[in-house]
Amino acid sequence: MSSSFSVFRAGISFVMMCIFYTSAVDSPELSPQKFFSTLQPGKATLVYFCQPECPRTSVFLEELNEAAKPLQDYGISVAKVNCITEETSRYCGSEKDLMKAYLFRGNIPLREFPTDTLFDVDAIVAHVLFALLFNEVKYITTVGDLQNIENALKGKGNIAFSYVRAIGTPEHRAVMEAAFVYGTTYQFVLTTEIALLQSIGPEDIEYPHLYFFHCKPVLDLTQPCRRILMRQSLTTLNIHQFIKIMEAPLLTEVAGDPRQVSTVHLQLGLPLVFIVGQQATYEADRTTAEWVAWRLLGKAGVLLLLRYFKHGIETQVEFLALSHIDLLVFHVESTMNIEETGKYEDMEELNIDDEVEETVYRDRKRQLPLELTVELTEETFHETVTASDSIVLFYAGWQAVSMAFLQSYIDVAIKLKGTSTMLLARVNCADWSHVCTKQNVTEFPVVKMYKEGQNPVSYTGMLGTEDLLKFIQLNRISCPVNIMSVQEAEEYLNGELYKDLISYSSMSVLGLFSPAMTRAKEEFTEAGSYLKGYVTTGIYSEEDVLRLSSKYTVTLPALLLARHKEGKIESVPLVNVHVQDIVQIITNASLETFVKFNLKQDNLRPSEYIHVMGFYICSSLTLDSTFLAEVLPAQEWKPPLPAYDFLSMMDAAASEHLTRKVPECIKETDMQESDKEQPDDKSAITEESTGTLKMKHLSRSSWFEEAKKVLRHDNKEL
Amino acid sequence: MGLSAAAPLWGAPGLLLTIALHLALSLSPAQARAPVLRDYCVLGAGPAGLQMAYFLQRAGRDYMVFERAPGPGSFFTRYPRHRKLISINKRYTGKTNAEFNLRHDWNSLLSHDPRLLFRHYSDAYYPDASDMVRYLSDFAERLGLHVLYNTTIAHVTLNKDSGAWNGHYFILTDHRGQAYQCSVLLVATGLSVPNQVDFPGSEYVDGYESVSVDPKDFVGQNVLILGRGNSAFETAENIFSVTNFIHMLSRSRVRLSWATHYVGDLRAINNGLLDTYQLKSLDGLLESDLTDLAIVKDHKGKFHITLKLFMEAGNQSSDAIPLPQDNNDNFAMRVAYDRVIRCLGWKFDFSIFSKSLRLSSGSELSKKYPLVRASYESKGSRGLFILGTASHSVDYRKSAGGFIHGFRYTVRAVHRLLEQRHHGMAWPSTEHPITHLASAIIRRINEASGLYQMFSVLADVVLLKENATTFEYLEEFPMQMLAQLETITGRRARHGLFVINMEYGRNYSGPDKDVFFSDRSVGYMEDAWLSNFLHPVIYYYRHLPTEQEVRFRPAGWPLPRPSALHHVVEDFLTDWTAPVGHILPLRRFLENCLDTDLRSFYAESCFLFALTHQKLPPFCQQGYLRMQGLMGTESLRQHGVESGLLWDSATMGKRQGASDQQPGDHRPGGHPLAPGPPVSPFNSNKEEL
């Protein structure tokens, strides 16, 4: 009965094919009038109107011819109409738009397509279906649209949401073809906006995606729909399979022999996961199984197998006794992408990617003249720093940054050799941990200056020879220097007073105060001591201070900034300023020297200008403004550095290890345990694991393969 | 006061004796004195009690230590009987780092005074117990600790008072009837009661605590030793050269500390008898449950082993009791013994604690210890902490919490907890910019002694601040209390955290394991997770785990499943400072967890970054942009250029050379100075964790 029926059906389709064949594909070129007479009501037709002089063959016509066949499958006929001069039709148009195709339903025109949108078969099919399925496929552009559709369908139906890069791509065609079949069952939603996809998930957004939103089971409107991503590429077949899987029941309950179970998953080549449960724990088992099923949706079918204790399982069924559901999910995923797991092997060679670490490492065999600095120990530290003014470098022998700086420090020692009263010392905190902790040094490197009767001062400048040298030299004079006479002040300002220091400090600051301005003097003195080692500062507050202030035309209190290289002296009045403000003024003034490199200031916005000013320019680069204008709006900087993922290695090992055919005698207990997910059902198994572990670290790279070999070996023994 | 404290006891039968004693004391004239008030009371002036006293003293707290004996460390005046401590006194390590050296100094207590290191008290690797006594009394004296000697606390009870720190006061009554009212009670009384097994004939047995230590007393004798711990082997070691043979009987198989990595198991220094047993020199080891046994003394005064079962069935005439060899003529212990010695260890003395304290004993495995939380606070009453050897239930047979070199750190942890709870002093921590994270971890895993000795019990915790730009580093936190970290430490853990722990490989240690198998050591960093020997493991959590997650963590895990995990590969020298093998993988792990770059850069590279990117690596942000960049010397620059990591400014100089020499001369169109890729070689695909 049934066989005869199928024969009958085949016959019908054959007949239909014949009809289509004759009526459309190689249809003789009709004249417009003839064509309109052939149009059947309700039937869709794609028509190309051709001017009489139009070429008989063109790329478009070839594509159109090819598209005729797939379009027939959707009941759409294709026709080419010759516009004969006598028979004018508005569709024939003028010569300019000779390349246009029209879509009719019955004799009503639905849409017109410029032929350049119909560039190939995929585009033709996609566009035609897209136009016809206007109601079934919603095209959206914003997250809000998606949200609205989702909300509207909650409790009612499911959504197939897809992103394609553009309309008319093969992926678009695939989605439209799927929509043709499933459009009435599911709401299809389409977007070409990548932002929409980004809002949905962290997936790699370069590729077209299809998500299936399970909205029907969502009864609470505040709950989101579960979204399942289709992992395969967007082809008609894949989408069809994916939707089939989504349609299949989430969880099937079976009893009896698992070998005789067949579900849509098995037919589609996906693994089946049987979760063995008991009547007694049915509720809990079902909850667990449902949870697993959601996790594995699209990857494997999940079945709940009740009271199955029969012997004689064949080889196709793997039993897993797993301690954690994550392991199960991991196992299924890893069996799916076994090729991908090879990525661990790429990690074999790790090279140092840290320039400081690498340079120090490469330099490790060089002997530094460390004897130029005094090495301090727990016993000698206190004695040394109290006996003489000293600079102490705290570093750690294993830390690259401090070892790099140690070299600069030694350079300073070389330059100062025999000239300085300052003792250069160092403490290796890797050896003298307690010394460093007591000096409140918990990070490296740190430079501190110890002077008799003063609290130790931490150096906060650049970690380099020049800057540290400057710090040490400028620290020789008190800060601020008390200037005693106008003449001395002039010498101070023109650089003669501290000639030897001018090479270190290109600017001298002089604070001018009348003797009564005690508070302002205090503030300035504090700012001066704060800047000690970075800028030379002096203070003058004798009775005849007005002589200076009138010379430089400034009201008291004021700062005089002497730039020795330029030979310029600027004056800045101080009005109600506090320590921080004074420090800021002086720091900014000393930074201004950088403006001299060739920035075209008018080309830079003020914010960028400040941005650039803040940097310490370390090399002798001369930058031109075009360069800056091009480069500044660059993207955020991101590190792409791989690391070992030990957690998933452990998972992989655990999952590999626990995957085994269970011997008949212990099967029952194991199965019960697995379904109850007892956290410590490993005890029996882990006992043996030392053997496996032993094997694994023999091989450097392919531990994964090795583990599998071991496993196979295990199986043989069992 | 004493009377009112005793009042609730009237109803309790079985405590009549205590009450009678109490009454007698109450009625003595001394009782007229008012109770002494203390914030902290410490019971016992042994190592743990003194260690706690030290921390309380340094913090300026109101405390008192009570000691029964006239001096500190009274346990060591008597034990070990043969006077040799098996805690190592390693004076030479080749290193000067004092913190590191504590890893190998098992006898010193923690203090700021370098003179109070045990190596100044003994030259012996296994020091004499009397040196320990001397050390402890120096420790108490030199630091001026408040210890009340010759004061036996006879009874401890609880007095509810809503005004008290913990809702109740602990009332201690000494042998003179003087009462002390304490807000917090710290019990450091150790294990003082010898373990005894009750079986017929147990009265014939010599106890370890009283047996002769003179080998002459054992010449030509057949000796049976009950027990298989260090005291049993120590006793055997002393006499096995003069006895006929020694048989050693216990319930479980021998656990060797080198196989279990647990210092409380049999140490090699005492195991001479294993040699003689395995070399068939008449000595031997047997396993049997002692509670099934019976000892029968025959008319010659010799001892025979039989089963309790047989005793119950038969009459009382000693020579007529059936022996196992009557039926089974090759029974192993059919020989008659001259002496039976009991060496079964000690247990905690619960007797002075009133029931109101609800101080109960631990589970089957750790019955000899009082039950405590992982914070060492009694489960029964808040404010009652167990310190020292008695607190070992937390890590019994796992870590070193029952020994000086372990509990000196757990005592410190308890003290830190108390400082936060009662004085608002948050757990000490240091705060650093994120670029110092790898260094902070490397430093600790290379020198920290608390982490090393109390592995998998105390762990360092890194609390990340918002946006992970800075972090706080907390040392030696009891890791089982991780869920309660915020209340215990007074620090916030809202933005993720790292836990730094030391671990042995799983399934590596154990009494039945072969720890010398040929591939036991792991050298490759990608196999670090298979490391067997003690090595650092770093757990990353995006959120503080909950109490549930800690309790129901996967079997064999010290902590719940983290978001990401890193093993630093084990090292033969326990020196984890190798740039490629240790530091690099660790840094990569941290970078992946935090999604940031923790590399260090020279100022030059930072400068290039600053011109080409809006966001700079943290190292440049925190150093260079604050004018604290790293300049580097010429030779280092050369290496950098050779390695390809550093931009070659020589070639760059050539390209820019013209404008360099002639300032103001702009090249037409500008020079497209490619944003030099100091990072481009690493644009490889990032592996998601």
C-alpha cells in the first residue's frame, strides 16, 4: 500500500518537473503581450525585460538561466521577455535602465531589481525569496527590534535569528531557503548589523551566524529566551539539520536496550548521551538530564535511561562515570573537535616576550663591576646608612627590571667614582628579605637616600643613569638654597653660583618673599624640599627683596625661573598658592622645554598638546605634526599573549581517564554514581591514575595523544 | 563569682567530683578575691602558648598565660623520653634570606629578635629536648611575656554576658581557687594524656611515659611494643641492639614520612627496626587491632598474646586460658614476651572544660583532637581558640599544623583574625600596582616559610582592586575560610582574587605509594600540572567562593574549582625564579586572567606606545607616564635590538636623520613612521581560558 503510494507521488513530481521544464527554463523569448497572457494568478514569476538589441548572452542571463532551476523548486518561474518595438510596455523602459528584472505575483508587480543586485545565482535566489517572504522574515537593524520580537514571541513561538554580512550572499540564500520551508513554523529574523550580533554573544563575530531562540517555553516575560548558536557554517543543509535538532524533544526518556533507540540526532550523525537513572531518584535525574540537555543542545542528543541493567553492551556505547557535569560537556565537545585540541601543541616553544626580561637574560653572563657599590647585609645595613650619607638601591636578583636598573646604577657609580661624598650601596632583597621589609620596601627596584638626621627619601625619577645622577648631584645643595644678598641672587639666576650643577639642572627657581610672608615662605620651602634632586630652588627674603621684584616687574610673592640654556628669566607671581600648586608650576615650567621639538602647535588640539607634553621624550626623535595627527587616534592597545590552560588539561585528562568501558561487575554501581554525580566517586579510579600520570610527562608535546594511547591500553587490559 | 559560675553544674550528674572540688575551693579563704579580668587568656606556656603571647605582647594587648609547671615547655622536660627531637635544626642552607631559612628551621618560634633563633641554642641537627626547654624559657624571658607559672587551671566554664566580646566570658579557676574572667580563651595545652587501649591484661603493659630508657634493663629480652608511631620506633631504636628481638604491633601499616610527606609519620631517623625486620634479623612488624587482644601473664611472669574472645569464654586461671597457637600452631606471636611497652601517643585533655563550652572531640580519624573550624575557633563556643599541637585536627596527616614549624604560622593567623575581630585592625596587607603582581608572587613562593610548611592550609591571597590596576597582598590566610575572607580580614574582595598555595601532586604521596618511581619529576612547564613535589599553585576566582562552594569542592581539591588555574612547575632546588621556566608562564597566566599586559618596557618603547596608542600597557602607565620609566643602558639596548624586541633606533635615526640635523626642515608629506611594532611578533592567536 505505502509503496504504491510513493510510486504515485514520484510520478506526480516527475510530471510537475516536466511542466516546469517546458514552461519556463528554455522558454522561448516571449513578447510582452504574450507574456502577460501567460501569467497565472498567485504564481510568482521573475521576469527580465530585454531590449531588442540586448545581447543574447550575458553574464546576467547565464546566471538567470542557472537560477531558474532552483527557483522552480520554490514554485517561481523565470521568464525573459523581448521588448519588441511595436509592442511597448512600461516595463521595457528606456535604454538607460535596460537592465532590470521584475518580480510578479500573478500579474501584480511586487518588486523590481536592478540587475547588478542579481549578480549570481545565490543573489538571485536570495533576493527573490527575500521579497516573497517579506512577512515571514523580519529584517531588523537594532537591538531594540530584536528585543521586541523576542518579547512578542515569548510563550508563543521560537525564533531563528541570523546574521549575514550582506544581502545576496550564499549565506543569505541559505537562510532564505530555510525560511521558505520553516517560515511558517518559526519567526525568522535577519540582520546585517554586526553590532546586533555583538550584543548577543561573545562569539567570533567575523562569520555569519544563526541562533535559535527558544522562546516558546518561556512563560515568564522577564526571563530571556535560551539562545543556541549553530556552530556549523550557514548552508541550507546545515540549517535544516540544525532546525531539525532544535525541533527534536529536549530530553527523551527511554527504557530498554539503548542500541535500539534511534532519534533524529543519531540520524544526523550526532552522538547520543544516555543518562542512566533510577526510579527512586527520578525527579533529580530528570532535572540533571535536562540541564545537561540544554548544555549539549545542538551537539548531542540526551536521553534518560531508566532502570537499565542488562548485560552485554556492545562496543558502540561508551560508559562514563563522571564526577561533574562539566566533564561530560567537555568530553562531548572534545570528541567533536578532536582536531582542534591539537592547539596545545602549539605552545611548545615559549619565548620571552618581555623586552626587559629578555635583555637582562641575554646579558646574564656579563660581569658587572659590582664592587663599585657597597653590598649591604642585615648586619651592615644600619651601621652603614647611619655612618655616612648614602644612596641605597633595593633590588631583587631574579627581577628583570631591577637588574636592568642595577646596570644604570653601576654606571652612576662609575661616573661618580672618587668625586662624590655620597656612598652608593645596594641590598639584594632576594638575600636580605628582612632588611628590605624593615625599610618598607616591598616592590623592586627602589632607591632611597639616607642622610644624617633626616628621614630617608625615596627617589621617584626615571630609572636611568642621567636622572639618578642629576638627583644625586642636585641633592648636594639644600633645597631651597637660602640666598643672602641681591648679588648672590643674580649669580644664582645667571648660573654662576652653582656652575657645576648647571649641566644637571637647566632651570633654577628663585622664590622672592618679603620677610613678613612667613606662611608663603613655609609653603615654598616645603615645595622646594619636595622637588629636591629634580630642580634647583632658592629663596630670597631679605629686606631689599623689592629691588629684585621691581627689576623683574613682579609683585611679591613671586617665582623667578631662570633658564640657563636660553639665558632667559621668567617671573611668575604667586597668589594664594599652596605647596601642590607651587610644585605644579615648577614642574610644568621644567616640562615646557619639550615644546621645542617640531610640533606645529596650531595643528594640535589643546588636549592632545597637553597629552604630548606630559611625556618624557627619551630619544632624539624629531616629530612633525602630520605624523602626530595621523597616529594619535589609533586604536586601543591590547595584549595577545597565550598561556597554558592547565584547568582544561586537567579536565581533559579526567574526562579521558574516566571514559572507559565499565566491567560488567561494577557497572551497576558506577552507573548509579554517575547519575547521582557524587563528587568523590573517583576514589576507586584515581588510585590507578599514578600509572597514567607517569606516562604522560614522558612526552612533551602530544600528551593528549599519549593519554589516549594509555587509555586504549587500559581498555585492552579490561 | 565562683559559686555562681558553678551553679549551672548542680543539675549535671556525674560531675559531682568536680563540683565537690570546686566547692572546696570556693570555700577556701582565697576565694574572697575578685576574679582577675583579662582580654586574652592563654592556657599553657608551651611553644604555641608563648608564640601567641608574643603576638599579643607586640600588639599591646591585655593577656595572661597560665602554666602549670614552674617554667615553660614542661612537655619537653619529660618528652621525648630519649631526649632527641626529630624536628630538624638546619643551620646551613647556603642562603642568607632569613625568611627562607625558616623553611628549614623547625624549632624556632617567630619573633623580631634574630638572637631567638634555635640555631643559637643547639648545634645538633636533631637537637636535645633540654635545649628546647632552655630556648623556650629564654624566649619567654627575653621578650618579657606575661606568664603565670605554677598555676594549674582546674576548671574552665562559660558565663553568659551580653556585654562581652563574644556574648560570654570564660571563667578560669586555678588550683588556689582564684578565678580569671577572660574575653577570649586560647587553649595551647597540647596533647597531654597518654593514649591507652583497654584490653584484658593491659595492666601488665609499661607505658612510654614511664618505661625505662636504660638499654641495660632490656638485655636478652623478648620485647613487644604496641604502637607504630615515632615514639614506638624511638623506644625500639634505643634498645634493639640488646634485646633478643622486638615485635611491633599496631592496627595499621607503617606510614613512612618520606612516603606520605607528613612529618608526624615515621621519620627515617627512627626506623632502624625496619632494616632489621626486612633483613630477617629477628625483629618484626605485625598488624592487628589492639582492642581484640588480651595479654596473659604466666606463672614465670612471661606474657602471652591471646584474643579477648578467648578470655571472655573461659575461666580465670592464667595458665588455662586458650591461646591462638593451640589451634594454629604457626601463630606469629606464639612466643612469650618478657616485656610489653605501650607507645600509642597522646590525646587532648578535655577534663578541665565545662560542658557549657561544648568542646567536643573530632571525628574518627582525629579523635584525639578537639573539634575546631579552619579558623582554629572551637565549633562549640565563639572566642575559644585551640592553638598548637591540639589544633592539628585541621590538617592531621596532611600538613605541619601539629608541629612548631607549622603552628607558629597558624597562631599568627589566629592573632590576625583576633586583631580584626576585636580591635578593628584589618589583616596586614601591602598594596601595589598591578605590574608588580608577578614579582610579588614570585617573591613569596621563593621565600615564604609559612606557605611552604603549612602547604594547602595557609595560602596567600591577592585581592584585586577595581579594574585590576592595583592589588592587595595578604599573607598566610587559612584557605578553608576563604568564603569568610571579608569578615576575617576586614578587606574587600569584590573584583576577583588569586590564591597562592603550595601543593604536592595528587596521588603522589601516601603510605603505600612508591615515591621513587623513575619519572617522578616533571621538568617541562607544560606538564607543570603533573608536578609531584611541592610546587606553587595559583587559583584565580572572579568572585569570592561561597561557603557552599568551599564545603562541596571537588574531592581532592584544597579549594573549589577556580575560574583559571596555574601550576608553577616543581623545581629540584625549590628556586622558582627561572625567567623562561617559571616567571614567563606565570606572567602569561596572570595576563590572561586579568586581560592585561604585565610585561615591562623600556622608556623608549613606552614612548612609541604613547604616540601610537590611546591606552598604554600598565607598566608604561604606572612608570613612564609618571616620569618613572626605565631607561636601560646601552648594552641592554643592544641585546634588545638583537632579540628583535626593541625598536632599532639606529635605523630609525637614519630615517629621521635629516630632520634631526636640520631642525625645522620638514620633509614634504611627512614621514610615515610606522607605529613600530615592538609587539607584533606576539600577535599570535590568544588562547581563551
